Amino acid sequence: MPTASNQPKPGAVPRRTQRERTDRSDRLMLDATEALILEVGTLNTTLKAVGERAGYSRGLANARFGSKETLFLRLTERCLADWTTELRDAEVGKGGLEALLSRLDAMVAYAERFPDDARVLYVLWFESVGSSSPMRESLRNFHEQARKDIARLVIEAQHAGEVPATVDPEHFSLHFTSALFGLSYQWLVNPEAITIRQVVASLRDHMLLILRSAPRGPATVAP
């Protein structure tokens, strides 16, 4: 039976569990990693600097993650989780053309709500292109999934009569993702020159023009 001596005092802050302490330290180290990458670049972001920036020992980041590559990969996974949430929220209750265009809304929301996440995500992705690291594999998988999702939405829109059957879903998905990633690259290089909301609105009009101006012909849409 609990005694007065081992009961928490009124107003006392409950002691964190080991899992809570680990989650907190991970979060702070990922925050520190993101800040350092944006300040000094990936090359100068060290595990030692991450631990110190997060308020822990020099060796904690190394003990927890083992390598910069693993740490950077964890950071991209966290950034992608926020992107997935924006995408899911934008698409809820929608399908076909409306769901397709909602991806543009999600991009704007993500860039405006999490600008540092968006920048660091593309920094890490673009730098991985010249390597054979797990980061590049992650990027490749992300691109492939994005193209599949967009092609699926085009097919839905064709079945609904919103898009001509002559539009090739796979080709359109490649153009669509290329436009988005190209815009992201230019925004990363020169954010002052690009207002995401305005440019994406223009991109939306352009994509609609492509879809609606396609010649209408016999249905070739898969069942």
C-alpha cells in the first residue's frame, strides 16, 4: 500500500520514463541536425556538434545513431511524416481530379508550415543523387510512389469523365512530379525569388490546361 513518503507531492512534475527521455533526446537531436544543416551544410554537421547543440554530451548522437548517414535518414523520415500528414489532410473526402490538384495545396501548406523541414529534406535528397546511399534509395522510392499515386488519380479522373481518355497517366505523372521537384529545387536555391503560393497557383492552371486541352478520343482507360 502506498505510503505518504512515496506518493508524489502535490504539483510535482511526474518523472519521465526512459522511453520518454529517449524520445525527447532524439527529437532535440533531430532539431539540432536540421538547424546545423541549414546553417553550415551537411559536410560541417558532425555528430559531435549535434549532441552539443541539442544540449547533451558530445558522444550521445554517435551512440544513438551510429553515423551521420543514419542520422540524416532519420531526419528525412521525420520530415516525410509531416508531408504525408499534409497530403492526407488535403485529399480527405476527394477523388480523381480534385484529389490530384489537392497535392498542390498540400505542397503549399507544407512549405508554409514547415519551411525548414522542406528545405532540409530537399538538401539531403539532392545531395544523395551522386551516391549509392540508403538516402538515394529512399528518394527513388518516394518518386516511384508519387508517380504511381498521381497516375492512379488520373485514371480515376478519366473514369469520372473529368479527364480525356487520351491522356497517358504515366506520362502525365512524370510531368507533374518533374514540375513539383523542379519548383522545389529552384525555391531551395533562391527562396526570395519564389513565392510558393503564387507559383503553385500558376502551376495548377497549367496542369488543368494540359489535361483539358488533350484531344478526346476512344476510351483507352484500364478498367
